[in-house]
Amino acid sequence: MNRGRTLGFTLVEVLVALAVVAIAFTAILTAMAHAIDVTTDLRERNLALWVAQNRWVQHQIAGDWPAADTKTGTADMGGREWRWQERVSTTDNVYMRRIEITVQHADDEHVLALLEGVLAQPQQTATPPVP
């Protein structure tokens, strides 16, 4: 019988292998938690951008000519309340208005979306001549 040589792993080898596996799992879980945070943040920013785009489209559909002013309001989107601020300013072209719309959570000051654009003055429709 040969008792000098045994088959299997030593306790040190098993502990080193477990340490390597634990470090790998920690790295994987950290990466997954970061990915979840990024996904949540992107969802919030996307909803905020939709709120800003809705404000922009409301001006386009209404064909209005907003005065140079700052307005605030709230909107519901995705089961949350959002606070928007709309700054309208004049431009060098008297037929254009610059609009800047910012959106954030109703309970937070951190701006999640910013939409800037230029709105053209709607053309006045001519009334038909009376016969």
C-alpha cells in the first residue's frame, strides 16, 4: 500500500478556489446592480423627455404664438407627476420664438430633460373677400 500519496484537494486549495469564486460573484452582482440603476435612470429620463415633447407639440398643434415669458406646470406620465418649466424668449428674427423646456420630478430639483427649439409665428389666414 502506498500511503504517501492521496487523491483530492487540500484545504488551502479549496479555500483559494472559494475565494476566487466569491470575488467573481461579487463583481458580477456589482455589475448587475449598476446595470439596473442605469436602466432605471434611462427610463426616468425618457419619460421626462416625453413630457417636454408633449409641451412642444401642444404649441405646434395649437398654432399659438407664446409671449416671451416663463411658465411652469405639472403633467402626469408613467404613473408619476412631473414638473415642467417653459422659458419663451425672443430671437433676432421677429417671426421666431425660442422655447426651452425643462422637466424634473415633482419632488426633486434635478433636471432630467431639456428640450430647446424655435417656434415660427403662424401665418395669418386671409379672410376671403366679400362679394
